[in-house]
Amino acid sequence: FILSEVLFFFSFFWAFFHSSLAPAVELGAVWPPQGINPLNPFSVPLLNTAVLLSSGATVTWAHHALISGKKTEAINGLTATVILGLIFTGLQAMEYYEAPFAISDSVYGSTFFVATGFHGLHVIIGTTFLAVCLARLVYHQFTRHHHLGFEAASWYWHFVDVV
């Protein structure tokens, strides 16, 4: 499953990189196309990257705590991960609202919004999975030896981190 998701995202990255490295004559042979003001990569995109990487650390902390039998630490780590997922989603929504271009603004806008939109959707799905795992952890449905659902959600979350 995760491999198919990697290939799915690879196709969007390929479209973006192909368009940027070999801009079409129809776009004026420049990248980004004329009239497009790209987002500053050192503002919200960098912050969102830091948020997701931090969430990868907190979900790993929660996993190690669960395996060690430290339930309170596992709850704290998983709570932090869910909060970071929500922060990421909020920042991405703000970024979309303030973007100086739209999905209809050439291949730049379409590849940006489709790739980041699908990534955001995966973050929302992963946050939901982890919130369910948090509830199951609180209600004693996970133990140090029985936590396959949390393992699966953790793998999925790390996939979202990498992409």
C-alpha cells in the first residue's frame, strides 16, 4: 500500500520537476511562468516541514514508550503528534488562503495545489488514524505486546513525513 502511495506522489513530483527543468514554450520557456509569484519556501512551507518532522519524532517517542510499558508517556507523545498534525493542517489551509496564485494558474498552480492538496489529505487521514489510536490507548486497548493498529498508523505517519 505504501509503495503505491509513494509512486502516486512521485508522479506529481515528476510533473513539477519536469515543468520546472524544461519549461514549455507555451509558458514563455521560464519557470515559474510569468505572472506567478511563488511562495517563499522559508516561511510557512519551512515551518510546516519542521512541524511534520517534529511529529515524526513524537510518534516514535510514543511508540517506544508504549513498547516500554510507559503508558503516560505514550499518551503524551501521541497527543503531541495529533496536535502537530492539526497545526500542519491549519497552516496549510492558511497557506492556501493566502497563496498569490490559484489552481487554474497554469501548470504551476495545478501541480502545486494537487500535490500539496493530496499530501494535506494524507496528513488529515493520518491524524485521524492517530487520534483513534490515542483513544484506544487511553481506553487500554493497546498493550506493549498488542498494538498492531498503532504500528500501522505509525508507519503511515512516517510515510506522510517523508513525502
